[in-house]
Amino acid sequence: MTDEDGYFGESVASTYDESTAAMFTQETVAPAVDMLAELAGTGRALELGIGTGRIALPLARRGVEVHGIELSRAMADRLRGKPGGDAIGVTMGDFATARVPGEFSVAYLVFNTIMNLTTQDAQVDCFRNVARHLAPGGTFVIEVMVPELRKLPPGQNTVPFHVGENRVGFDTYDIATQAMASHHVTVAEDGQGSFRSFPFRYVWPAELDLMARLAGMRLRERWEDWGGQPFTSDSGTHVSVWEKVTG
């Protein structure tokens, strides 16, 4: 995917913070920043898919040097326009392959962003790219959903995730290929409607663990959320931490 594809171009970037406002609350952001700041220690942090800076800006305010990789210039421009945004370095490119100078204590992917890589090969490349950036003993953190396949009865491929008065959102799954897409239908007060669809590739926790092993990392911890709740068979998300193997 390229920025010209428009998935996260100007039309999305211009309203991204408002459309995902629930993800910007202090209750949501603070636990993630706390964990990432602890993992970074006195080192640097690398955010893959830095977007408009939801996590990077408060992490930088904690004294952590943050650098980002971002494909969408429109999203990066929103970050640079915020207070403190011009102090965060951003490398433009695909986070599965783009290189950044220096070493990092922690790299991270939040809010399902690993699924923006729509092939298994690209996801494997991402782990290998992260391993090249990490210092020995450094960590890679991913926050991502657990595929909701248990909600699919035979013959159905659609799971709604939001049903409101003027907006409907639903995911579609292709179990054979692990391809999925999120669809958003919005109707304005004047009756005009809009439709957006974003392609993803869902990925299982055990599959991520194997990708980590291929890249020279091993699972250190896994929780249901940033607050450290235990990960169980009923968890809808997980926050996983892999450590770069030394020696």
C-alpha cells in the first residue's frame, strides 16, 4: 500500500483524531505510555505507524526520545502541526522495510497497526526490520485484536463493531486467506452518506510468536491490555512484548 492509495490520506487524516476520539482519552493513553516509558528506560523508542502522534507525543513528554516511521504524509503533517510534534523525527516509508539510523531500546505498534500489512510476508519482514533496529535485549511491543471468528456462524463472514444513529461499522473476514476489511458507513444530517473500507490481515498470537522467533526474538510477556490484565481465551485484544535474543 502506498500513501497515494488514500487509505490514510488527507481525507482520513483531517478527521482521524476526532473519529477515533475514544483512543485519545487519558484512560486509554496513559497505561500504554507508562509501559513504553518503562521499557525504553534511558534509551530511544521507535514507533511504527506513528500517525498523528497519539502515543508518541505523551511518551516524548515523559522524556523518551521518540522516532517514528509513517507511510502517510498527511498523517505525519498532523503530527508535526501539534505542540512538540516538530521535535519528533519521522522517517517516511513502509514500516516493514524503512530503516532509521541508530539503535532503540523499544519499538512498538499500537491499535491493530500490524494488520495494516496485508500479507504474511510483510508482517514477517516487519519483525525482521524491528530486530535490526533494536539494541541487544531491546523489546518489541504490539497491541492488536484477537480475530473474532467465534462470532461467525457457518456461512457468515461479517461482524459488526459499531451500530449507531448515523454510523455503522463492520468487519468482513476471509478465513482461508486471513484477509479482512473494516467498513465504515456514515450518514450526515443532510442525508448525504459516505463509505470507507480499509484492508487488513488478521494475525494470531501464536503466529506472531513464530514471526518473532524467525527474527531472533522471544516472547517475554503477554497481557489482555496495557493495564496488565491476564490474557485468556476470552480476551478480545492482547499486548505482547518480545525481547531481542542476545548471544
